[in-house]
Amino acid sequence: MIKSENGLIDFHTHSFLSDGELVPSELARRAEARGYRAIGIADHVDGSNADFVIPRLVSVCRELSAVMDITVIAGAEITHVPPALIGSLVKKCRELGAEYLMVHGETVAEPVKEGTNAAALRTDIDILAHPGMVTREQAREAAARGISLELSNRAGNCLANGHVARVALEAGAKLLVGSDAHAPSDLITQDEAALVARGAGLGEDEVQKVLRNAEQLLRTIMARRK
């Protein structure tokens, strides 16, 4: 069940199960206190830890959702995995129960392997996180497959937001804003998320569409949970 009709929906946060600072319960509580409507916890995974992280997140997120005034959902961010291995790991993460999946895209701030964006967009993911200098062809692939491209609030990753927004609009691809929160101070408000979208060059109608895209993805995820 979705708890509220108001507040931020943020699919990109991390707990201490990867490189975040907080246990999932505290992360969810701090988001709840900031007025979040829903929080997705998508800890970094590769082949070494997916079978440890995902079942634990699924269990605790469902427990928290049952008793809190915030919807808490369990995802995973496949991170720095060689492109040739992404497809099989996506399937494994789905089998482990991940409620949504992201791939750590080719951000300009890190040496992500070239080909990661293309490989990710051929798989069953929901979001390509901070995709950097994503190509127009890749944006069209995202649009065709219903995969959202992320506008990032995180320093460094945000440097390509204007480019991502431009090619996504040209291709008709969906956009989302993600905080990429690792610490309490990284959590953002709905107004701050809207500012990220405006800062990427989007007009007000497109900003509101970005926020609606998050709503649509949340409803899709919650339908899977049933």
C-alpha cells in the first residue's frame, strides 16, 4: 500500500549494507521525518554480495513499510560490474527478490567501464543511474524499454544532468531525480528535487512530469509487491 499522496519519492539511497552511513531503519526514519512519501534503498551490489544484501533489504523494507508512515522499498544498484556480466546479475537480483533495479551508469565522476550504459539498457532494469554522456541512441533504447534515466543530486554525478535531460527529452525517455543519499545530510526535499530538474534545463511542465514519473514507477513496484 502507498501511504500518502504527498512528499518526495526517492529511489536512490544507500544504507550501511553497502557504503551508506545508516542502518535501513534509521535511513527510513530520517526520510520519514524529512517528509518523504517513499524511499527506495538500493545498495551497491556485484556478484560478491547480492545474495547477502538483497534478501536482508527485502525483509527489513517490508517490515518497515508495515509500521511506518512511509513506503520503503528494496532495490539494488549494480555497480562497476563489467558489461558482459550485467545481464546475468540483473536476472540473479530479480530472483533474489529485488523490487526494483538500477545500474550504476557511466557517470563522468568515476571510471565506469565504457559499454556499461549500453549493456544495462538491454536488461530488465528500472533505472539507469547517473548515465553521464548517454548517447541519443541509448536514450531511445531507454524510451523503448521504459527505463528511466536519472538526474542526480550528487556532486560529480550531477555534472552531466543538462546533457541527460536534453537527450532524454529528444528521445522521449523518462527522467527521475535521485538524491544518491549516503548520509543523512544527503536526503533532499520535494522542492530540492524539483530544483535539480530545473537546474538541468527543464521547464516547469517537464519538472512536474519528472515528479509524476516517480509516482508511476512507485505504483509499478508496489503492484509487483502484491
